[in-house]
Amino acid sequence: MRPDTSAPVRLEDYRAPAYRISTVHLDIRLAPRSAKVRARLALERASDTAPGTPLVLDGDDLRLTALSLDGRVLADGDYTVAPDRLEIVSPPTGPFTLEIETTLDPDANTKLMGLYRSNGTYCTQCEAEGFRRITYFLDRPDCLAVYTTRIEARVGEAPVLLGNGNPVESGPVPGTDRHYAIWHDPHPKPAYLFAMVAGDLACVSDSFRTCEGRDVALNIYVEHGNEGACDWAMDSLKRSMRWDEEVFGRAYDLDVFNIVAVSDFNMGAMENKGLNIFNDKYVLARPETATDQDYAGIETVIAHEYFHNWTGNRITCRDWFQLCLKEGLTVFRDQEFSADMRSRAVKRIADVRLLKSHQFPEDAGPLAHPVRPRLYHEINNFYTATVYEKGAEVVRMLKCLIGDEAFRAGMDLYFRRHDGEATTIEAFLACFQEASGLDLGQFSLWYEQAGTPVLKVDSVYEKEAGRLTLTFRQQLAPSPKQPDKKPMHIPVRVGLMGENDEELAPAAITGADTTGDVLHIRTPVQTVVFSGLTGRPVPSLLRGFSAPVSLKSDLNESDLLFLAAHDKDPFNRWEALQSVVMTALIAATAGAARQEAVTVSPALIAAFAANVADDSLEPAFRALCLQLPGEADIAREIGHDVDPDAVHAARTAFRRAIADDIAPTIRATYEAMRDEAEFSPDARSAGRRALRNTLLDYLGHGSDPAGNLLVQTHFEASDNMTDRFAALSVLTHAALPGRDAALAAYEERYRAVPLAMDKWFMVQATAPTASTLERVRQLTGHPAFSAGNPNRVRALIGAFASGNQSQFNRADGAGFDFVADFARDLDRRNPQAAARMMSAFRSWRALEPGRRAHAEAALRRLAAETDLSVDMRDIVERCLQ
Ligand code: 0A1
Ligand code: ZN
């Protein structure tokens, strides 16, 4: 393991490469324990590089077995080599060819970076710096080259051979049991987009004609037996391709688009040019094994990787600091796609919930970093909610500030101007500044400053004058390495709701520039006056969550409940109710810590009852309104000295009070939402199931034994995974009678389906009971568990650490110790997965002193280890900062 003695990488140190690589010819001869990779690179000195400047290529854990330059074998003094570096001491001044042979052991590669085998299938993962584990290279995103790849393997072992781009030629290797295939990718690309797959895989095919008239062969490769689980992924792919043409004017640019599903993969999926490699979780779906949420996830991830073809591949990043250039923008695009495929309001609420539950805590703790960081020790640790989700919010804000038309013009300009380039955030913003005429200088701080701004709003209404005055105060707390912050340019979408359900239109707005109904808030204190009002307005602020800020308005409970029932903006209807609920839950938590009983105000109960029964609203929306903020959300809002047991007790009692108070309404709607027809994964049917299963959660957590009993019936009657898993979760988390039988029945049914077993692990790991830790420990010995598989590890240990507030944060510190020990072992095998697991500690400073001390001790114990990976050390030390 490499100890972290390396210096950090800094944005300001960026220099263009001293040499350029124009073409790469790879010849890969596969064998499980010894794969030979011959790389022929056409190199040239950059015009501003002094002749004789050494050429330094990156490596990681490599073994060089041959080296020649322009056909001549290099002598010892001509180069120096180490596993992580190859230096050609004095390269020719003109163009030259370097031939490098490395020998790899795919089976020994447990990091799942570079070339490895997953269930017998050879595959690669090169983002961010995995290509250097295959051959010595200028492994940086601004080194764009045209690749030709020859892959050779035993026919019996790997009848399928796939590379980037288009297939050129294939055939047997005469006199052997081997065969080969040659692939050529005409589009210059950085090494992180290189991929190769070889294995015995089944293929599901379809085709697509682009708006430019190109016929594209679409193939999804999966393990034999899974062919029947690809329909949804294929359908999602075709819809993504059409949508990108219609909404962004982007057409596909190769003759084939291949997707391969593998079972051992660190992340969700990877956008390699023409050869996307996926975690099988984001490809395989059958009603019997996948929930509605899984279906939605597949649709999103398939779209995300496909959209990268333009935002990431055709236009890529100059350096890894610009990661959000491709990720934030591509997440924004996949969010818009899903919004168009489903309900826009429901999608927006789901995205904001994810942002608040994953990104806000990151921004509030020791791992906070800007959307575009300025320094890293290990780039793999920056594939974060901040880069992805907040990065997408920044693009969304841009659209909000300049308007839809200028946004589209800016995107068109970006595609025209930078196609084929490796570029920067500055270049991206310049396109929108030119297209809109708006100065984006202050706006660019969203990429630079970490932390979630707090936006306080006070309102004064003067009836006589017909005037509403809103005073905005923005504050941005210090974050690691950023003690002082500048004011941000914040888009605040505002509506004024009149008492009779109508929107009030002011005659004039002063104190802020506007784009439609969006206010431009730019100064620390800004006063905006709406005049010419004919009645008392209730301001609906930050509609659609127009900026990723923490809004603190002076609206009282009755105003918020009015908005929850009447706002024209569905997002704010949801948000208004959440806001009242959150205030109540925080008060209940304080009460629970003092052993007081939890009560829910009659007005709030009435709001819930109205929602459950309101058939004019779509079921998916009602389901979201009924879902209480999670325990981690409540903890985040409390912010300091958190007692997770009190949070859990308060939330549980609160849910029970609602369940008991409106039991008949819940029961009636639960019955009304029964499936109308055969299972279908479409958004409308999924919405009905979401509402029914949310109500089931109330029934299972209420005091009425008849309601409790329904959960067991629901489990037994279920004919799809969504319903079955919903019932299993309630049985397990509410510890209802029938729980053990249901867990056993589920295990029996799914023991041979790893993705379904993940749900079984997860549901037990997230149970809020004192015995959970022991159960998790036991389950690490279950035959379906494997510490080498990232999905299994995430489902059991990851879910316990990140999804079980009360038990991970146990008062005795045993939860912290368990996760730290597990991560410590995992680090020797898969540092990326281990580091990700440790990020569950990111909110440790917000805990009450006893737990805080235990968490700190666990972190310090790890920090004292001498052989941590760079990945782990980076997270542990930043957590302790
Ligand atoms: N670019 C991918 C995410 C990704 C990043 C790193 C990986 O290494 C294991 C894999 C995938 C995406 O945004 O989908
Ligand atoms: Zn991505």
C-alpha cells in the first residue's frame, strides 16, 4: 500500500502537458493471472517544451516487461522505471513512437481500478486514474488521443470482445484456441474514457436511428440468464437518445452503443466512449426483483451515462478540478430528462430531498469543499454530492437567472465552441455570459465557496400602502480553508399568494433585478419592495428550490399551512408542510430528551388528513408530503449536541400520533390505492404504490393491532418487489409480529439473487434497535455476503453506517468502532470503497459530547495506523481537521 507521503495537487499548479500523444494502439492479450498489454504511442513534444525535456509517464502498480523507442530497444541509461513512473530521459526532439509492454494480474486486482475480473468477465475502470494501472501514460484528462484496440483471449473463456468506438475486424488466432477483435474510436479522448470488456456474456440488441439518419446498433451485455431483465434499461436508453436530440440538439456519433453490466463495480456506472460499463444494479430489473425506486434509478443512470457522450466525452475536463464541468452539468441533464419522463414536481422534490440529505451535511461538516475544489490528495474522494448534486444546482440556478432561452443559446454556444476540447468552468460560464449579457462574475462564487448559505427573510406588509417589503439577509459560515466568504448571487423565485387562492401581481418590484419571477439577491442585506398589492399576500419564497440555500423565513405556522394547502407551486406546497413538520420534530426532540410526551398540533394533523384524502393531487406527490424528514435530516437541522436516541424517539412518537389520529382516513386511502391492474413500472402506477406503501408505514407504526396486522398481509399478498420490500421494511423496523417469518421467507425466495439479497441485508442493517449491530456482525458471515463486492458491502455496512442514525451513533461508541474496523480491513483490498464508508463520520462534531468523544477516538485510532491508503488517510484526516 502506498503511504500518503505525496504532496497535494493544486489547481493553481496546472500546466499543459509537455508532450502530446496523438494516437494509441493497444494490443491486449488476456489471461487471468498474466495479461500482456502492448501500447504503441505516437508522441510529440509540445511547441513550448524545451528540446531534451524528459518525458514522464504515470504508472500505478505496473510491471514493465519491454520498452522500445522508434523500434529500438531502450538501454538502461535511456530511461528509469518504477511501478508508478516511467521516464524517458532524453526523448527525440521530433515526433517519435514509444512501445511499452506491461504485464498485469487481473485476478489480483481487488481495487477494481484498471483491468480486473468480475465474475469471470475481464473489464476495466479508468476514471479517474485507472489507465495508469494498465500501461504507462500521460494519464490526465487534457491528453486527448485516437485509440485503436486489439483484444485477444481464449474463445472459450471470452467469446465476447468489446472496445471503444466501432468494431473493425475480428477472427480466430490461427493455430490456437484464441480469437481477437479490433476496435477503433475515431473521437479523440482522454485515457479515463478508455474501456475494454471480454467475457462469456449474453447480449440483448435493439437499434436506433438518429435525427441525423445514422443507424446505431444498441447492445446490452449481461451474464447468461439475465437477458430477460434488460427491457427497462433498453427502453430508457432509447428515450434518452431521443430526448437529447429534442431538448439539447445532441445526436449520437458512433455506429454502436454498448452497455455491459458487471457485478463488481465501485460506483454506479461509467461513461466510456461507446462502451458504458455499469454496476448491474443499474441495468437489471424485473418486477419480481426490483422496486419502483430501482426502476427510476436505472432510468436516471442510463440517461446520465448516455448524456455524458456530449457533456464529458466530446467536451471533457482540462483537469480533475473541473470535474463538476461534466458531472454537475450531466446530473442537471439527467434530472431534466427524468422530470420530463415523470412528474416534474415529484422529481424536483425527490432531487431536493437527496440534496438536503446528502449534500447539506457534507457542506456543514469537515469534508466540506467547493463545487470546484482547489486542492486534493486523492481525486477519487471528490466524486461527492457537492460536485454532483450541488454542481447540478449551480447549472439550474444559471438557467433560472438568465432564463430558458439564453440558457439554451449558451449551451449551443458551449457545444459549438468547445467540441473536441478539454476545458474549464470559466470557459463554460463565458458561453452563458455571452448568450445572456449578464455579468456572471459574482455568480461564479458558487463554484469557489463551500458551505450552504443561510438566507433569512423578514416580511412587512403595509395594508394601506398596498406594499410588501421583504428583507433578505445572506450568511455563509466559514468552512475548511475558507474563513471569509463573499456574498453570493442568489436566484430567489417568488410568488405572492392571495387569500382567495389567487396569485397577486405587484404593480412594481424595486430593490432587485428580476428575470420573470426570479429576484437577483446579491448583497448581504437586500430589501425588495412589492407595491400596488390589492390584498394581504403570503409570500411563497424560493419556489422550486431556486437556490441551494437554507431558507429561514418569518412565516408562521398558519401562513405555512396556508401555502401547504394553496400554493400554486407544488414544490413549495411540499416544502411548506415539511417546514412546519421539521419545527415540530425539533421541538419534540427537545421534549423527548426531557422524557416529555410528544403531541402534534391539531392544525398539523388536519393538514396531514387533508393531504391523505385529496384525490385531486397525484398519489406520488401525496406520498412525499406524508413522508417525515429522516432522522439525519432532523439532526442536521438541530446542528449541534445531537442525541440520536432523542431524535429517534421523537420521530417515532410523532409518526404514531399521526397514524392514530387519522387512522380511518389512512386506512381508507390505503384500500383505495390497491393495484388496479397487472404490475407496470410506469410513473403513475409507481405513484399509487408509493402512496399505499407510505400509508402502510403509518399503519405499521400506529397503535392499532389491526393496522399492524395489515403489514403482514401486505407482505404475503405482494406480487412485486416494491410491495414486498415495503412490507418487509415496516415489519423489520417496527419489530412487528411476523418479522422473523417474513425475513426467512424473503431469504428463501431470493438467496440466489444477489441484488435482492442486498435489500435483505440493508433492511436489517437499518433497523433502529439495540441488537442491530450484533446482527450486522453476524451477517458478515452470511453465505450471500462478500467483502470483495462493493454492492454487498454498501448494502450491509454502508447502510448501517449511513442509514442507521441511532445505531451507528450508539452511545457506547460500538457502532463507530465496528465501522472503523471494517473500513480498516476493507482498505487493504479496496481503498476507494473503504474511504467512502468512512465518510459516514462526516457529521461527528454535531453529536453530543459523549458520542463525539467516541467518534473522535475511532478516527484517531485509524489516523495512527501507518499503512492506510491515500484514499483513507485523506478522509480520516480531513474528518479530524
Ligand atoms: N463518471 C462516472 C462516475 C465514476 C467515477 C469513478 C469511477 O471509478 C470507480 C467510476 C465511475 C459517472 O459520473 O457516472
Ligand atoms: Zn457522471
